[in-house]
Amino acid sequence: MSEATRLVVVRHGETAWNVEQRIQGQLDVGLNERGRWQAGRLAAALADEGLQAVYSSDLQRAADTAAAIGRTTGLPVVHEPALRERAFGRFEGETFVDVERRWPEEARRWRRREPGFGPGGGEVLTDFFDRCVGAAFRLAGRHPGETIALVAHGGVLDCLYRAATRIALDAPRTWQLGNASINRLLHAEGGLVLVGWNDAAHLESASADDAAGG
């Protein structure tokens, strides 16, 4: 594993649509106040991580989270569209409740995580998995023996977790995908290996109110 690439994978900070349980997909929603605070805490936690590169989805919520890391580490942020969230077609902009009400059959197939299903005008789950896992492999391959950050979205993190643990796409999710959490993987010739997941200690040591007042 001497040439393994260490991947520090993070989900973007919180958005208003996260709070509202509204499906963002590839709509370009920015961070809310708490999300910006989370991004700052995340960047401080990664200051001594020894990062050699920072890659990010080009959607604003991820790009702004990555920008905080870039400012702290002095590294440029490289925007990578292949790290975007899954395209959810007509589900985008709707709440989970509204999706259940308007398209009950599609909602059922979505809940069941059917690998061959994509919402109307959206991305099939297997295609999404291949896109984001392929991007992680490609970017890791540029940095053998180094440590890089990938800033992305909940769906992307879910796929990387499944790739590292060999859990099927249609298996129920039992792991957390916290906003601005730190997740660690190794990439080597054999694929991805899970090292640590959903580390949020940097967000628990202070509150947003404390940060605003300090």
C-alpha cells in the first residue's frame, strides 16, 4: 500500500434545502449560514492533513465548501463536474413528501433503490455510481502516495462507501452522510478501502452561535 492514495472525502456544508428536505440534485443551491460556518470548521480541521490537491464538484454548495479548504491550505480548487450530485430530473426542487404525493410509483422505485431506475429526465442509479466512483478512481490515480480532498455530495459519498465496502447498490443505507463530515478512504490497485467515516468532531466542539459571537 506504499503507493496508495489517501482520499479525504467530504460532503458540502448545509443548505436551506437540506433543512427543508428538498431534493437538490444538480440544481445550484448555495450554503446557508450554518453551512458556511461548517465549511470554516472543516477547513480548520483539515489544515494539518497534508493535502496535496483539492477537487470539488462544480455545484456552488460544494465549490464554496472546497474554497474554504483552499483558503486554509493555500491549494487551488480544481472543479470536477463528474463529482456532481445525481441528476434527479423532475424530482429536483420537490420535497420528499411532494415526490411521494405526485409520483407514488416512481417514489416507490426510488425508495427501493432499483439500480436501473432514474426519475423522469434524471440519471439511472448505475450510471451515477459509475460516474462518481470512476471519477474518484481517476483523480486518485493522478496522486499515488499522496493525500487529496474530494468535496462532493451525499449521493456521491454513498456510492464511494458502497464501492469501498462492497455493499450492493440496492441494499438499504445504514451509514450517515453528515454535512461537512470528514470521511477517509484509501485507493490502491485493488480499489477503495474504508478507513474512517462521518467524523464530525470538528462540528461538535463549538456551536454556530458561539462561532458567530467569537
